[in-house]
Amino acid sequence: MTIGQGGRLDRLRLIRSANVGPVSYVQLIQRFGSADAALAAIPQLAARAGSKAPRLADIGDVMREVDAVERLGARHIFLGDADYPALLAEIDTAPPVLIVRGDMALAQRPCVGIVGARNASAVACRFARELGMGLAREGVTVVSGLARGIDTNAHIGALDGSTIGVIASGIDIAYPPENEALQQEVATRGLLIAEQPPGREPLARHFPSRNRIIAGLSVGTVIVEAAPKSGSLITARLANEAGREVMAVLVSPLDPRAQGCNQLIREGATLIQNVADILEAVRPIFGHVRQPGQGYEAEAFQGDASDVARAEIIGLLSIAPVAVDEIVRQSGHLPAIVQLVLLELELAGRLERHAGGRVSLS
């Protein structure tokens, strides 16, 4: 669904407003039918959860962001636009807006993520380049995060074919700084994607968000060297939660950078030794990737909550994350009622959403 200029500004203002995340953004649009109606309703929704209205984005700031993006030779793509990546739209936390530079057609091809250690070994870096080059030759788009080590080499290998770089900063910020030239090449010869507005420096909390985009764009993700609790393993977990293929390269157990990959293989990830192994794992999925133009539709969000229902649902929440489905089961209320109460709490700044459809009190 393509939206008019006024609607686009309202949507951008909605997602840039305080306490509005990817899930609440979609629920607000579904419930109120448009972004401007959602913006008008936010104060009342937050008040139901016992909070003052969150700060709504200033229209002047939104217009300045649009101008800055255009000056950078980039553009906004909204969830629901015909050229929004179809596979990414399928995840529960799909970014409501992307800022992109480059060829969006690359995101409509079959995509495979390649990620791994920043302090990768020389042999692993060479292997990542070979995988990137081989996949690009087969018409597969290589997706990575433009980080040091494995990411850098995967992009370099795929540059002559097709590659997508997903960054945790604004689209005008290069991180790490030494990859500025590579980031420019990716934007010129491939596709560069950012979720953060221009000028935003990368913060620690932005990297898991960046990783979900890599996993969401890709039919499968390959992990090449990863320490335990690394960002690469977060990407693998997100790919698994999205129902995508998780692949890993077997590494010598004597290298501490092997522990993450070897653990993934023990847990059921596909062992990868070459490009042919990757293609064997993901080719059966290629035919099931939706084609561009099919749009993004979600179930309508309906219902209202009584004070009694609201109190019962809030009583089931704590600082420990719990699945929304479990709250529905234990409360006995309709899913739409539970989702509405959670939406009110999130807009009030009292709820935190976690991966895997879990929530907790802030």
C-alpha cells in the first residue's frame, strides 16, 4: 500500500515519537486506521496506564529528517510500501521505516546473511570473502553488518555481485570509521540500509536491532567464527525465531572463537563447508519467498479493555519477560484485549518488549 506524502510524514512522526516501537506502531495503525489518528489517540491510551502522554515527535524535526535524507541521496521506505523487502515484512518486529541508499531490487532477490567475529582469524576472513563471492556469482544477495572482520570480508567478496549492508547508525555515519570507503561502495554498488535517522551515532542497543534486520532480510544466516554471547549469536537466534535457516562453520575447538559456531552446530545448525552447502540448505526456501508487490497485511486489531481486565492483565506481568501467549492463556481474555493493555503500558513507558514475543514491566 503506497501512502501519500502527508501520510508518510505522519507515519514518520509516529515511529519517531517516544515509546512507539515496531510492534506498537503496527497495532496503532491497525486500530486507528491512520498515523494521524493514532497520534491523536496516544495521550488517552497512555493515560489509561496511569502515565502522562509521551513526547510526540515534532513535525518540524520530521521534515528536517526528510530533507537530510534526500540531501544524502537516500530515501525512506515504509512498511506497506511495494518495495519494502517482503521477507523482512514477515517478522513480528519489522522496522516501520527504513532509510536506504542503492538498489532496492537486491533486497527482493534471495538473500543470505553472513556474520561473525570482529577479531576474526585470517583464514576465517578469507573464507568469508570466498563465501560472499561464490553466493553473489549464484545470484544470491549477501547481507551483513559492515562490522570489522567477517562482515567486512563478506561484503568485499560480494561487491562485484550483490550485497546489502545494514548499519546500526544513521545512514551518514560510518562505523567502524575505517570502513567508510567500503560503506560508500556498498551504497553505490549494492544497497545500504539504516533504521536510525541521519546523524545518529551507533549505540549498544542499536546493534541487536540491526541484527534483526540482517536475519529478517535473509532466508538463512551463516555464522563464521563467533565467541559465546557474541552479537553473531544474537543474529543466529533471531534468524531461528523467524523460522529461517541457521548455518555455521565448524572451527577448531582450540580457538575460543570456535565456541559459538560449534555450539550452534550441536544445537542443530547446518554445518557449512562451502557455497554448495549453503545453496543446498536454502534453495528449497527460495520458491517460498514472496514476490515484491504482494504487500504486507496483518490481522485487524480490535477490542477494548475494562478496568477489571486491565488490572488482571497487569497483575500477570513482572520484570521477568513472559510470552504474550502465556498472558492470554492465564488471563482468559481475548488476545485483542491483552494486546490493547500491553499497548497502553508501552506507550506509558511501563512495558518493555523482548525477542520471541515476550514482554516485561520496565
